[in-house]
Amino acid sequence: MIHIDDKARCCGCGACAQRCPCHCISLDEDAHGFLYPTVDLEACVDCHRCEQVCPCLNDAETPNGQPVEALAAMTADEATRMVSSSGGVFTLLAQDVIAQGGAVFGARFDGNWHVVHDVADSIDGLDALRGSKYVQSVIGDNFCKAEGLLKQGRKVLFSGTPCQIAGLRLFLGKEYDNLLLVEVACHGVPSPKVWRQYLGEASLSRVNFRDKSTGWKNYSVVIGAVSRPHDDDEFMGCFLKNYTLRPSCFDCRFKAGQSGADITLADFWGIQTIVPHLDDNKGTSLVIVNTAKGSEWMARCPIERETVNYGDAVKANPSIVHSATRPGDYEAFWQALDDMGTRRALKKYGKLYPTGLLYRLKRVLSRLLNRGARH
């Protein structure tokens, strides 16, 4: 029977609840808003299947050594790239799967702007799965759904965080030739509860964590009718400073390809010094191909690409290889949420970085210079 005595040893992937043959495991929120398994002891038959599929208790066999290759990549379709977090590679891979009669799993917003995993089997359905969602998604029964489609022989692309990919691999218990595993580089997963409280009760028409109308590198956060530079948003500030992250994120076992994903997708931060001709500040993807299967799928992907050195490519995006650092005042932040309220606590702990102030100064100077040039 699954038992969590150390919350840092549970990533919330939900594999245990979905594999339980007695359906006696529920995923319940703790005080910080993260899901953890609860077992109905009377219904449990001690089959231990829940323990066998837990990625925090078991190591799924993963490829050894360096990735097959690392790529700087982007789609030639600028419209697709502008609504994607980086270079639009996920969309192209997903379109290929759907064109072959397959299905694509990924994170989307629900009607209340909470983040859930879901499946799409049409091109129109991909719109909701595109873009970054900086909240831990509720996985639901999507491992079961993916397994059902795979057993039918349909192609499946499953995208998620590294821990979700690791959980799915153990849940399936076997390799499927018709499955492509795509992980997103993960800084860490913020609390759904904090996100709900940050949104409040307002009725919103739009949420976009990565609006690139102000540039890919200086992206904005759009919530309803309000657009703010990401370095001026307190929720993003607390996320980037690691206050709202799940405890397991501070000792992640699934970095650097250890999840078993075929492909890792990330923003290619630092592209301007490595492949400057692929940097137009509209988004460039770093694609890390981890397996031969991933290489086969990428070979069909109609993208502009250039091979890069893996070590150089990950230097500016350390989340690919390193866990987040737990803030020294992590517990004080959570206490402040209770004592001060969500908005005030986020504002206090999510203060701007010096780089955020620098970006702001550059924007002001740029506007002043442009105004002077017109006159």
C-alpha cells in the first residue's frame, strides 16, 4: 500500500491511484494545495501495484549516456510560433500524430482556468494544449486513457513534466512503439491552490503565461484584460523564486533525461550567443532528442533546425539538468499566505529581480529614444 511519510517523495503524478485495481486510492489536497494519495484501508487488498508504479519509489529503466542530439529549432509558420511558448515544435509533432489518426495528451485550462491534463484528437483541439501553464496539472485518469488508445494500436503523443512522464512509463510497464513521450523542461510545479486564490472570483476571458507580443525574452503575463511584464507579476515572481513549488521539486529525480522521455522541449535561452541567426526574439525551441524513436519522429518534423552542443545549450536553462533550490524562508512564505492573505504574501515574496528592473529601464529608455527620434 502506498504511504507518504515524506512529502518530498511524492511528485503527485497519480500513477498509484490509476493503477489500483480496487479503486481505493484518492488524490487529496494538502494544506498547500498539492495532491497526495489517500488509501481506503478497508478496501485495500495489499496487492502493492500502487507501490510498483510510483516513480519516487522505483527507477524505470532509462537510456544511458548523452542525448542522441540537441537542436535549435523553430517552425516557419510565424502565426504558430507566436501562440507557442517558444519555437512551435510541440505543435508540429502533435499535428503529425493527429494526421496519422492518433491522439495527443497535454495540459490545458478548464472553464475556471485551473490546469488539467486532457486529450485531443483533432487539430482544433491542439489549441488548448499549446503554451506554458505554470501550475501543476491534475492528471486525472489520463494514464488509463493513454493505455487504452495504445492497446488499440493508435499513435499517442503524451506530453507532460518529467515526473509525469516517469509515472506514465511505470504505469504502462512496457514499451509501446506507437507512443511518443515528450517532456517539457520543468522549473518546478506551483501550487494549484495558490493559483486559484491568486485568480480570485473574477470572471476571466483569457489567461496567457507567455504572451510574446512584448517579445519572447521579455514576455508578459495576461490575466483577463490585464497584461503585465512577467517580471512585474507577483505569482510569476514567487514561482521563479521557488516559493510556490511542490516539495518534491527540490530533489527531482527526473532531470537530464532520467524520465525516459523520447524528446525534451525547452526554451532555447542563450540562443543569441550560440546560434544568433535563429534568434529573432519570437521564440526558439531547444529540442533534446533522447532516444532513437525521438530521432525518427524529429526527422519528419518540418522545422528549421541546427544541431548544437548539448552542454552549451543547457547552460542558460539549468532547469533541464538541476532541481530548484528550496528557499531558506520557504515555510515562512506558506505561513505568510495564511497570516497575510494570498495577494499580500505573493507581493511581499515575489518582488522583482534586479534583471526585471533592468528590463523595465530598457523599455522606458527605448520609448524615450523613439519619441525623441520622431520629434
